[in-house]
Amino acid sequence: MMVTMRKMAIGAAMGALAIAATEGSASAAQPVEFGQAAAPMDTALRSYAARTGRQLFYTSALVAGLTAPALAGRLDPDEALRRLLRGSPIMVVKARGKLVVLGQRAQAPQPTATKAATPRPPRRKATEAAAPTDGEQPEPAIIVTGSNIRGQVPTGPLLVLDRTEIDRSGYGTVAELVAALPQNFGGTATEDSLSTGSDRSFPNTGFGSGANLRGLGSDATLVLVNGRRMAGSGGKGDFTDLSSIPVGSIARIEILADGASAIYGSDAVGGVINMILKKDFEGAETRARFGSATSGSLRDYQFSQLAGTRWSTGHIMASYEYSKRAALPSADRRFTRSADLRPLGGDDFRNSYSIPATVLRFDPGLGTYVPGFAVPDGQDGTGLTPGSFTPGGNFNDLRTGTDILPRQSRHIGYVYAEQEASGALTLFAEGRYAHRSFFLRSPAYFGIFPVTGANPWFVSPTGAGVDLLGYSFLRELGPIRNQGSVETWSAAAGGTLELGRGWTIDAYVSRASERTHNRTSNYVNSAFLNEALGLVPDDPTTPFSTARDGFFNPYGSGASNSATLLGFIGQAATEELDRSRVDTVNAKADGDLFDLPGGTVRVAIGASIRWEHFERHGMNFTDTVTPVPLIPTDDSRRIDAGFIELSVPLVGADNAMPGIERLLLTAAVRHEDYQDFGTTTNPKLGLLWEPLSGLALRGSWGTSFRAPSSKEITDPLQAVTTQYVNAAGGRTSVLSLSGGNPNLKPEKAQAWTLGASWSPPASGFRVELNWFHTRFSDRIGRPAFENPTRVLRDPAFSSFVTLVDPINNPADLARLQALAATPGASISIAQPLDSLRAIVDGRYANSARTIVQGLDAQLSKTLPLAGGTAVLSVNGSWLMDFKTQVTSAAPAVERVGTVGNPSDLRARASLSWDRRGVGGTFTINHVGGYRDDLSLPRRSVGAWTTLDAQLRYAPERPGWPKGLSIALSITNLLATDPPFVNNAGGFGYDPANADPLGRVASLQLTKRW
């Protein structure tokens, strides 16, 4: 199958070359008969393109409000375009064969020709679409996200954030920009979803920040940089870390909120986010930003430097960005400072594994341990008697001393160069390197352990020979420390060969790599604790001796044990090193096939080969006397792909009729052959209909897929004792299984979209509506592991739960013993096998199905106001359905608008005004209210509306102020706390639908040199 696939890919590429060569030999354009009346510039240029067969590329903002003169007679196409543009602020930036790129004049309007002016400007690939500014070349986009055909806008919903919108947002990172999108869901692969433990679907070992369009998963949103894949992040290498992308170097961000596996292959299920970095810059730009939360200790600093130059046949630019952000302590926010949420209207989620300790007793009715007696506080544990204890228990506050957001620092470098090698060949090379370090304090180690008469400090309130204590090491060791680093780099080189008559060949090779190191330390090694408690004899292989160093005293108030003893038992640590790598060879040709009455049929055809590699190594030093290596993962695979895409204009300017000014059919298909699990073919169809000028209707259908990651296939079986919440609200001891599944299949999806846009000519107004529907099946996940608060309470998870009774059923005990004997098993001494009541299977499986349906709406209006220009923009997403089906036998459950799942309504609206260098932006962000279906009784969660504001000034005077801009931004202007959520983790908000930052003020200075 792989041989066949490779032959098909090579054949596709050779076919593209043959077609391009044939087209490139065609004769020069002949005079054309014109007869078009004066019309809006956009309409006139469309008509011109249809008559001449030329491909015109320009932004809608470039032609907005402009009118073109009438054009009549038999004219040379160059002369006709010259007449259309005469007197307008539009010029020809680049002309090559049938390709014509339009941009804004840098000076007063002058007559232009489709030939490049003399002296000739440097040759550039037209890959950036930003408003012209000093040093940047104003080129509209040619390759648009969602299509391989130059200039072809996809029929699916496409959002674009240009440099102006990015600067006006007030955000300092790419992750913040993406998180603010109404189409994005924050419940997976984010810093606070990891620190609070609310995201169990992604092993985000490097505290990265991912994108999650439609809530379908960070692994189902494909993130590209300059149209190319990045290396995977995290413990599975299955999502893209946005924090490695330099925000100061971004030209624009394109978001295709639609399945696109027919174009890009795996992972493009929820959509595609393409980060287009600047490539052509002359001069230098310095940025400095300081931000601070107005409550608490969170601060951030950012500095970036960009520089570039051009010459007659090429250009080069480079940038460096540094940023540092302090941690956000849990104590800085009232909804995270304590696990006792009663003051906020919730429950008390402090536990009884405390300091001073709690003597536990087993409750057979609840199937778990409950508080029996409290060790008194304010004493050293040396003079206790059975009468010293009080009935009940002490409390451990999990939030004490912890952080919600980690401390982070980043260094990012980026370089891009382009050189014209000949009249038709342009070569490029680019590279990007990022290094990020992080540190976070998580809850102090707590647990259960027995104490017997072998410990000289033992005393039982009931006179028993052994007691089980719930204990926290908060006062003695402090919080657990999570620290590490992430190193990311990528390099690409390639070229563009223009063969004439609109045919172009693009080819490149690239490598992207990410290395994540995570170390968790400052907690208890249970083997050393058992020795210090006297549960096992002194081990001569350890440096500790109870005769010399004393026994661990668990009956004090946190000051009873020596530094030597605590240093011995507090040696526990885990380390994990993850490496992922993606190598790609890609070749594509696109151009004209033949003419139809409605216009020119265009095609893109190509092939790619991709190699993916993931490895994981590390060690575990938590319950043995020496560190134990983690079971390693080291896996590679090859993916061969061939693809083709067609653009068929059925109706255009020459055959338009009442009610059908334009009718365009698009079709694409991509076939991929995976070395490890087989092949997959994904088609996509689109239709665009313009019944009248300014009104467009469109629809699309396609299939998408996500291939299982290496870890999901090869991860070894592991068994761990833990406790899950049961139906009665208590906790049940279980044996939890995790691991990979070599029989996994790819996840599959079908997506439908219908959309309409209306933009009356010369009105400055645009409105767009898009309906989307995605059916995502065979989803790979660990339903039981990802839903610890539901698995024993929700019948939908019953297929993953096996109830056991090891005391009365020898078969159950034998099964538990066999699982406990597997390599890597971790069986707590406080949870012996005969105390377990269930086996919970949390291994990866193709089990789930998700149905997502909703409506997106965008509106924009530009108008003159008070001597300046005002721009109103609105972006909203209404999620009608987010149904999940855990297994094929389970019922579909509506999850939209519930805790930990997407809200049904998200919106962002902004109003900007600018006049002579002075401007301001006011933004409203809204998240609709939803239901807390995890609390008993269930409760409502309020809506969350925040306000952002920015004031900016860019002097227009000559001299040193030229190129200077100052922006003061405040996000969450009114310091509105997230709506309260009674979260069992002991924090009072929902990280999936809100953030804990509070009001953040920032000042940014930018100087162009």
C-alpha cells in the first residue's frame, strides 16, 4: 500500500509539472473587448479579471469605497488596468504573467502599469496582508488558509486578525489572542486548566498553551506557522504550544473554523489556525511592554527587536523577543485562595489529610475512610494520651501556598530570508528558536499511612494496635515544586518557480522539533517514609538510621521532625523528558487548466512525505530506594500523501444572469498512507453563489480525521490505587488503569457549513453568518480517567468500571493481584488490595462520539466620526449542541453550557476610533451563563462580561517622534471576577470558560527606526 501511495504522490507531482510546462508556453495576452460601466472598484476588478483571465489579488479594505471609471473598446489588458486604477490610491505591487498583485500607493497617486516600475522593487512572495506601514511591504495574501490554490478564498468560515487588530487587543501573547476568540474553548491544554487539575485529557508536561476550536480538543485543531506544521507539545506530542510563537513578529492570524483534512491532513478537525509571520521588513522596530495585575503580584515584561533590509533581488529580516511573567499565587484571588468555598456560597472541599493529622476510620457504608479523631494542634506530639484526641478531624486546605499560573520566561528568535535566483525562481529560508522555562507550586504532598507500636511516638485514641493517619506535609516540606523548560526550533528552506500564465511550483523541506523537560520534586518518598515510621526495618542501603536520626513523629503540629529526617523522606521526585520531531518534504503546483464561460478552471496538485517521531524518557523516585527509569517510549512513523484541489467557476462576469452573478464550485481530496495503521482519504466540496453584488452564499461538506499519536498506541499498561467520588458524595478506593492501545483507529469527522455574507458596495459595512455542524466519531480518549468526578456517578461510564469484592470473591482478588504485579504499578500501603471496590479502565480507546452544531456571526462597519475614522466589529459564536456519547451503547448527553464544557454563547465586540495619530478601542467580552451539573444540588453559573480599553498615540511630527507609538491597555477594566463555580478541586471558578487574571494594565512603547 505504501509503494502504491508513493507512486501516486510522485505521479501527481509530475503531472502538475507537465501541465504547468504546457501552460507556460502559451502565447502572450491579446487585446480584449471591454464594455463595462462605471462601478464599485471591487466589481470592476472582478469583471476585468474574468475578461482577461488574469488573477488579481488585493484586500477588501484596499478597494472599499472606491469607484472605477467606465471601460469600453478593444484594449490591451495592461492599458485597461491602467485606466481602471488611474486617480486611485491603488498601485500594481507585482506583475508576473497572469498574476497581478495590487497594493496601496506609498506616495501620491500616479499612473501605473502592470509591468514592474523602474527601479525594480525587490522580488517578494506575496504572503502578507497588512496595512502598509513604514518598513513593511503592503502585499495582499496569495495563499489563503484553507486552499492550496493561490487567491482562492475557502468556502468555509475564515477569520483574519491583522496586525492592527492584534495591537489594539491589548494582549501580550499569541495564547491570549487565541483564547479571546469566541470560536476557541479554553478547557484543554492551558496553564490554569493544568494547575487546577481540571484538564485530564492532555498531559501538558511543559505548561504550554494550546488552541481548541469548537471544543473538539487541542489535538483536533491544527496550528501552522507560515503554512507549515510545528512539532507536537506535551506528554503525547499531540498539540501545538502557542507560547513559542513571537507575537511581535506576526503579520496576521488566519483562523479557518472548519474541517480541512482534505487540504492539510491529520488534526484539522475543529479547524486550522495559521500564524503568518512577517517576512519582508526594512529598517528596525523596537517594542517594550510592561504589564501588571492591579491586584496581587503578577507582573509581565516583554521586549522585542525586529530588523530587516532589502536589496534589488531579495530581502532578509530577523527578530528577537524576550518576555517574563511572575506567577499568580492562589492567595491573590478570593476564588482560589482557599478550598473552603462556603464564603462564596459553595461547599468546604478541604480534606482530612491534614497537619496536625487526622486518625481515620473505615466506613463500610461509604466504602472509604472518614475522619475519626483529630490530633490536637499547638503541641509537639511527644506527650499525647488517648484522651488528647477529639472526635472528628482536622482540615487540609489544598490551595495554601500554591500558584494558579506558573512563573514563565521566554526567549524567541526568528529569521527569514528570500532571494531571487533567476527571473522565475525565488528561494527562501527561515528559522525559529524558542526557549521557555517555568516554575509552579502545587498542593503540598498529603496521603494516608499506618502507624504501629514500632513507632515510639504511637498513641491510639481507641487503644488499637495500628491506626491509619491522614497527613499533610504542608508545614514541613511546603508545596510540591514543578519546574522545567521547553525548547522549540524549526527550520525550512524551499523555493517558488513561476512557469508563466499563472502556473507556479512551490516546494520546501522543513524540520520542527520540541524538547520538554519537567521535574516534580519536594514531596515524600513512601519507601523512605515507611522506614522512618518504623513500618519496615532500617535499610542499610540508605543513609538514614532511626537509631541515629530518630523516628518520624506524625503527631505534632509541623515542628516535631528534624531537618535531616525531613530531607530524607522528602527526596521524592519524578522527571520526564519528551521529544517530538516532524520532518516534511512538500511539493505543489497550481495554475490554470482551461477556460469556461464563467472563467478559468484552476487546479492545485501535489504530494508530501512527513516523518513523525516521539520519544519519552524519565525516572520515578517516589516509592523505591533508588530512582526507577520510566518505561520509555521511542516511536517513529512515515506518512505519504497526495492531494489535488479544483476551482471551477460555473458562472462569472461573462455569463452572469439575474440572480446569479457568480457561481463557483470547489473540490479537494487528500489521500494519506500511515506506516503504522493504514490509509485514509478525505474529500471536501464547496459552493459559492453570489446572487447579486455584495451578497454571497456558500456551503461546504468534507471529512476530516486525526491519527492516533504514538503514545496513545504504545504507552505501557500501568495500575495505580486512587480514590474517586462515588454516587453518595464520598470517595471509593479503586485501581485505576492507564496505557496505550495498539488497536486504535483514526478519529473521523464529517463537517457541514452554510454561510452568508453581505457587504453593500462602497458602504464600509459587512455582516456574515455561518452555520456549522460536525460529527466526530471514534474519538480517542480515556473517558474514565478524564472524568474522575463522573465515572462512579454517571451510568454512561459503566462500561469502564468493574465492581470488585476482593474480601469475599477470590477471583476478584486474583485479578487485582495480577494487575498489581505489572511493571510500573503503584499500590499505596494505605490502600491495600482488599480495600479496593472497583477497577476503573482509563486506557485509550476509540469510544466516544461528539456532535457539535452552532452559528457564528461577524459584523463590521467603518464610518467617519468626529473628524476621524471609527470601526465597529463584532464576533460571536452560539453553540446549539455539544453532545457527547461516551460509548456506542451509552446515550448521547448534551454537554453544552455545563461546567468544564463550552458555554453556549461567546462574543467579543469592539469599537475603535482614530484621528491624526490619536486613537482608542473599547471592547466587550461575554461568556453566557450555564449550569453546574456536578454540584449537589445543581446550580446556575452566571454570565461573565468583561470590558477592555486601550488609548494610543502615534505622533505625526517629523524628527525623533516619527515612528513612535504609545499604547496604554487595560483588560478586564472593571476587575470582574469569574462567575462562581462550586468546583470540587477547591477553586471557585471554571478554567474552561474563564481566567483568573483579573484587571491587567499594560504600557507598550514601539519605535520604528
